[in-house]
Amino acid sequence: MSQKPLPTPEQARYQQLIKEMEPPARYTANALWAFFSGGLVCVIGQFFIDLYAAILHLPPVEASNPAVATMIMLGAILTAFGVFDRLARYAGAGLAVPVTGFANSMVSAALEYKQEGFIQGIGSKIFILSGSVITYGVVTAFFVGLIHALLKR
Amino acid sequence: MATPPIVIATGTTVGPFEGQSPLAKDFDLIAGDLTLGQASFELAERELMNSACLKAMQKAKRTEKDIDLFIAGDLLNQIITSGFNASLLGLPFFGVYGACSTSMAGLGLGAMLIDGGFIGTALTATSSHYSAAERQYRYPTEYGNQRRPYGQWTVTGAGAALLTTQGKGPRVTHVTVGKMTDFGVKDPLNMGAAMAPAAADTMLRHFADTKRMPEDYDLIVTGDLGEFGAEILRRWIKETGGLELGIRYKDCGAMIYDRVKYPQVASGGSGCGCSAVVVFGHLFREMERGRYRRILVIATGAMHSPTSVMQKQTIPCIAHAVAFEFP
């Protein structure tokens, strides 16, 4: 395979110039937005847990299942109406990290590839963004399960 | 050019968001929605280019019979938009790919073929569509993510230009073909920085070849470096070539959007359509109005593919310069 070429002095100087001039990403502002919007998403989630616990007479742990489903549905509906990406422009990780982000990644992919048909489009491309979450989720779960089983013996 | 070919007519079509542009009054057609009534964004882009070509022909009162060659390129895989348009027009066709530099690559080639006496009339066109490009290069359009401050917004638009030997319009006096430059930038969201050295290289070679100086032009304009890339170019060309570009230098990407009103465009516009609609639509009309007599357009292109980026390769870039003069 080819050796990685070293940057020439000219390239190095240029890289340095870009670094100097690059406008800084607004990390602090973005982090604050993410913190509060993420908190808000969690408060809404908690509201549904309490709601389902109260009206379905479920213990809180079990009430979280329908609550998660509701949040996924909300994320999917907001994506379908083209609102999610506008909110995410500000909220960033606050919307992406909770389960709403997962719903968005799948629904946006499904919408995008509808033109290519149900089999080669939606069917295979729906996991184009979220596929790695599932792959590494399963892999991690396997190892955690293995360690758990070994320690228990 | 021995006998400079003339751009006798142009056609530009843009999307609804570009219809909000400060330059909107200089575009021929503004689409009401992003799909242009088509079933997919790819078909919408085909329609964009088709309408721009027809508009240019209509303005010049020419039909397909009067045109010897169609030269076009776009951003979609296998330059499919251009292929379909060539089929619709039924003309002899050369497909060109120069990423966002395609507008000047196609026009420059057409001008050279005319000046060489091989053809009499050429139609050149290029296009890009925000949603079609986003899905090919980045993420699904409804996917929520944040843009970097140096990111750029793909222009939905198409531009076509009709070149021939006789008539009224801007004359193509010089073409400087770009060389690939690679300064090791790997971030496809930072295209301004990747492309600036290509523009600088072509500009310096153009000035050396023609023995002209920046002062000889009323306007020097780059294709789609964006505000950030344009700033880098100013610094870089001063450092490597000792040239001070001053206020006569602008960038199409920075001009096309109102960046204060629409902060989501970040550093500005990009895509094949960006330089095409700004130059063919706005700048040529400014020349007709007498604002500029001689301009230099340097269309810049980042020649990466989604695959090369995923394999962590650098972004090679190119820039083609064309000088126009209004008699």
C-alpha cells in the first residue's frame, strides 16, 4: 500500500492558516442548548411515565415502555412534518441523544429513500444512519451479558 | 482567444429558497417549490436544467437545429441530470465533470471549440439541487443535525449559456484551465478552505499568462468559496503571490444568500448551480447595465466523492478561470 506522504512546507503552512482563521464552533452555546432541550425532552418523557402509571395503574418501571413508544412516535411525527430538523438546528445533541434522535434518524432515512421503492429503498436504507447504533448495541450487549454470566457463577 | 466567442443568451432557473436571494430579480425563472412538480428531487433537477436550457434558446431565438454541441455537467452520480437533458435536447453531447467548477469548465471548453473553428454554436449548462445533493453527499434532508459555521448550502439552480461567433453579449477572451491542488483538507464540510488554494493557483497562473493584474478587471469573482473560504483566499494569495485583491474581489457563494436573514446557510452557497446562476444571471446583466466591463470568473470545484471521504482521503480541488469582456 502507498505510504502516507508527509505534508510539504506549503501544505503545513496552509493547514496552519486555516486553523488560525477557522471560526470557532459555538461549543458553549450549543452545549447549553443541548442541556436544556435534552432536559425538556426528559421532562416530557417523565410526564408520560407518570401519566401511564396513573391511568393504566402500572408500576413506574413498566410504564416507561409505553412512554418510550410515545416519545418515538413524537420524534417520528415531528420528522415527517419537517419540524425536527429545524428544532435540531438549535437543540443539537439535546434532541439527538434521547430516543427521539433515533426515531428521527430512521424516519428521515425512510422518507428520503421512498423513491427507490419498498425493498431496495426503505427496507434496506432505513438503518443507514442508525444501523451502527444497533450493531454496536448488540455487540456491547453480548459482551456485557457474557461478563455478567461469568461473574454470576 | 483569437476571435472571442460571444455569450449571446443565458437562462437561469432557481429554487424557492434562492428566490429569496438579494439577486433574485436577475434570475429568469423561480420555482414555486423544491420538487418542481416532479416525483423526486432528481427529476426536479432534470427539470431545472431543462428549463434553463430552453430559456437560453428562447431568448436567443434559436432552436436545437442551430446548435452544434451541448456541453453539460452536474453533481449527481454519473452526471445523470446532464445525460437526461442531452437526451431531451437530442444534440451531440459532451458530459463534463468539474464538481462546482463545471459552469466554467463547460463554458471554457465550448469557447475553445468555437474559437478553434470546430463548431459554430454551443450550449453549455450545469445544475445542482439542494435536496438531491444532500442525500448523495451528506444526510437525509429531514435528519436533524447542526451545521458548522464554515459549512455551506447547496444552491438549487441551473444555468445555461449559449455561445456563438456573432451577436451581442459578453465575449470570452481568455480561459485558464485549472490544475488539481491538494492541501490536505479532509473535511467535506469545509469546502471553502479546501478549494481556496486551487483558486489562488489558477488566478496567479492567469495573471502570469495574460500579463494582467487584478487592477485590469472591474470584478474578480470566485465560484463558491463562501465567506470563510474567500477570506482564506485573500490571505493565501497575498502570502504566496503578493497580490492584494481588495474590494474588486467577491465570491458567488457569499453573494447569493442573505446570510444575516438566513443563518442556516452558514458560510454561503455552493454547488454547480451557485456560480452558474450568479454569473449567467446576475453578473452578465450587471455587464449589460454597464456596471462592469471586464470580469474574471474563477469557478472552484471540490472533486471528492462520498466514498473517498469515508476512506479518509484528502479533497483534491480545481478551479477554472474565464475572462469576460463586454464591448
